[in-house]
Amino acid sequence: MEYNEDDAIRYMRDNVKGAEGYDDDQILNLIDIIFDYYDENGDLEIDCDDEDADDAAAIAAHAAKLLAKDPGNEIRPEHIEPLVAAEIEYELSLI
């Protein structure tokens, strides 16, 4: 299957309690941060494995730093890591 942003957003919202209050743009911004992290670390291909799940904490820490600087961000800090983990779960469901 192919990555679909709308499906990823829906998956993240459905699997993280409290995420239903975030609009698509807020979650899409987080997805963009995740893919920027992959790009910066040479892992842009969606060929996820269990090692990527181990990166969730590192990705979430990176995202938290960027989102803290974004005045338009509405994602609460306690939701960042679960949302990142849900996005990775979505990616894993594609392979």
C-alpha cells in the first residue's frame, strides 16, 4: 500500500486519546516534522522495521523542540510521543 496523509491523520487521531481535538493541519505539521527527521537522518524511504519504532522517542523529542518554537502549534506536549508512535504504527501497517 501507498502512504496516504489523510489515512495517517485519521489513524493518529483514532489511536491517541485527546488527539481528536487537533485539526488536520496540526497533525499534518507533525507528520511533516517526522518526515523531515527521516530526511535529515537518511531514512526517507518507507521501509520501516522494528528499529524505526525504537526511534519514536528520538523523533518525538525532535518534534517537541520544533513545536515548542511554533507559535501556531496546538499539540500538547503529552500528545507528541503517542502521536509519533501512532504515525510509525501507520507506516508499519503499509509494509
